[in-house]
Amino acid sequence: MADASSLVVSFGLVTLLAGALTFGAGVLRTGRVPGGAAPANRDEPAPIRP
């Protein structure tokens, strides 16, 4: 059986991998990076301000 340190390291790597996959899927789905500046969406016209 593996010792505690290797279990902690493997758990950390799996957590980082899952976070990276979730982050990548969110970026691909929304087309923007969370916390960053939103890119200009050319499909929708700019709102007309009175």
C-alpha cells in the first residue's frame, strides 16, 4: 500500500487536472477567461444608449 505522502501528491495532481479541465471547458464554452476582460462580441450589436 502507498504511503500517505504519495496519496497526498496523487490527490493533488488529480485535483489540479480536474480544475484545469473545468477551466478549459468553461473558456471554450463562453469564449472568455474568468476574471479577465470580456472580448468584444461581434455577433451582437452594441446596445443603443439614449
